Amino acid sequence: MKTPRLQGLKAKSYPFFQPGDLNAFFGLILDNMTQLVILSSILIGIFGFPRELVLYKIVPGSAMGVLVGDLAYTWMAVRLFKRTGRRDRHAISSINQSTRRVRGNPSGK
């Protein structure tokens, strides 16, 4: 399968919004929120973590980590697009990707 490229044209602008982006955004938000709620409940209910620690430190820290990751992945995707002109690459991060990288699996598989 051939990948779409800009044939003979220099990549000038990055297509920030594509069809399906809004759907992917809400899917990612729903996935991350679900994971935060479940993990917060487990930490508070089963492991006995203090509620203030989980809700005021861990959850906002995780949200900031995902935000910084999104910005970094977007920057990398724009650089890749400008270098190769490929429109079939994307930048997306989530809580799952962060934990995979912490565990030492950079491929995220």
C-alpha cells in the first residue's frame, strides 16, 4: 500500500484538522477519563491512599503529563511532516503510552 506524499511539492503547512479528528479527540478524552476514575477509585478504595493526595496531586499530575506529551508528540509530528511530506502520520498520547514508556517499552506495544 502506497503512502500519500506531496508529489514534488515542499510541505509548507501542517494539516492540523482532518476528518475524524473530533471523533478521535472525544474517544481519547473518554478513555483517559475512564482510566483516571478507575485508577483513582482503586487507589482510594482498595489501597487506602489519602483522597486529597489522589485527587489533588496524582490526577492533576497525570493530566499535565498527558498535556505535555500531546504537545511534544504534536511538535514531532509537525517536524516529520515538514521533513517527509507524509500526511499519514499522527501524534497522540495517552495515559497508556506514558506507563508503557515508564516500564521501558518505547515502542508502546
